[in-house]
Amino acid sequence: MEFPFDVDVLLPERITVLDQHLRPPARRPGTTTPARVDLQQQIMTIVDELGKASAKAQHLPAPITSASRMQSNRHVMYVLKDTSARPAGKGAIIGFLKVGYKKLFVLDDREAHNEVEPLCILDFYIHESLQRHGHGQELFQYMLQKERVEPHQLAIDRPSQKLLKFLNKHYNLETTVPQVNNFVIFEGFFAHQHRPPAPSLRATRHSRAAVIDPAPSAPVRKLPPKRAEGDIKPYSSSDREFLKVAMEPPWPLNRAPRRATPPVHPPPRSSSLGNSPERGPLRPFVPEQELLRSLRLCPPHSTARLLLATDPGGSPTQRRRTSSLPRSDESRC
């Protein structure tokens, strides 16, 4: 794939690795350096054109590789340049391979869900005129060495039939594990997923420091022992102080003879939840005769004495005469 600018100067190596920053690689000594903005714009043009060519070859409705997608995701793009021929003295691009780590939920052989984050093949394209010349294997093998992964550890996003045949021919990847998403994984993918994680350098350093110079531990505070289950009473059957306090009746009821003190121990009550405690025995009812006797014995109030002294017909002698009259005379009056 040719471009209107010099690809050989822009990408000095045969395989160039581009990240989300899309920065131009280091320049060769003795070459002229154009403006950095122009170099980054040229790299963005290469990425956009390669994405369009890949979408057209795979019959996709829209490109899945573009400069904007590269800048918004942490993906890595391996670009293969043609160094054998220089048409019009500007170089050419053979193809590219885009990879990236993704968090996936995949099924294993027992159809159990597993949350993993493998390296995924997101897009792979070799120009149609340069296919079956070993360029795809060269680019793929360079990526495996750079990322330090094995072919069976990869997850491929919507692979085409050409890519599946390519993986079967060069890496013997044939048996796939069925998935419910668009990713394809091969047999042996979970072989490395259940290895015990190696201890980190920081954890090893802390463990050694603890063995050499153990830090003093904080004093341990002893907690009080728990109460037995039999000693715990429900709230409804717990002793309530306000039920034990006997209310003093008003005068003159408080002068009534009191009965014997009830027993100290309250009567047995139900210990089940929801039952309210029984109230203690109340004071006996005062008979009417005792109430009247108490009223006669009580001294008169000072106000009553004043009324009797000011009332002319209220003298004691008149009251005696009135009270001594027969009932018939009182009725005539």
C-alpha cells in the first residue's frame, strides 16, 4: 500500500510498534526531520487507510481500526513495511496487526464462567497482492516474541476463515472452546489461568523484614465472656421497675388499713416473646362506711370555719334546733 509521503523515512524499521500516542519513532542519524506535527499526521493517515483496507477485505460495514480508536484505547499496532522495493522512491506498507488486553467472561470446557483479561487479536490485515509470501507469519511471530505470549493464550475477536486457517497451518490451533460472545479461544487457553500467582517483590521484601526485625504487636484486649443463653430474657418478660413502684393513693384513701405485704418473689410469668408481664395486686377497695368515718374525723378547713362564723343562721344552736325538728316540720318549711 503506497502513500504520497516517504514511508521509509517515517518508519525506519521493517516492523514499527505504535501505541495510543501515535508518536513517530526515533530518527536515523543524518536524516532531515520535518515538523513533528506533520509526522504525527502522516502516521494517523497510515492508520486510517490500513483500517479502511482491512474493513473492505473482511466485508465489514465500518472500519474497526482508526487513529481516533487508537488514541482512545490502550491498543498496540504492529506495522510491517516493504523494504525490498521502493515504488516512486517513497516505500510501501505490507500490513498490520493490532492487539490489546481486554477483560472477558469466557466459558471453559465445563461451561463454567471465567473472568480473564487475555491478550486479544483485534485486527489483522496483509495486502492482497502480498499474501502467501510469509509476511503474515513474520508479523505474527514478531508480536508473540514482543508480547511474550503463546498462541493458545490468545483470544481472537471475530476471526475470519482466512485467519483460522492461518492459525491452524502455522500454530496447530484447531480445536476451539465454544463461547457466547464474538471471541474465539482454543484448547489449552485455561492451562495457564490456574497457576498460583508468584509472590511480588514488595511482598517478599516485607516478609523478609518481618523475619529479621519483627515489629512489636499491639496489646490484645480481652473481651468479657458471653452470657449463657439461659440467662438472657426476652424484652417482654424482663423486669420493669415502673411496674414495681406502688402508687400512693390521695388523702384520705391513704389512711385505709393496709394488708400484709405481698411476697417478695413475683408470681411466675410466661417467658415467651410477646407476652406482657403481669401487674402486682392493687390496693383493696375502701368501703363507704370507712370513707365517711374518715371524713368526719378530718378537721374542718379554715375557709369553712370563716363561712360558718359569718353566716347568721349557721350557728351551732340553730343547727341543733333544726336537726331536732321532726321530719314533718322540715317538710312544711
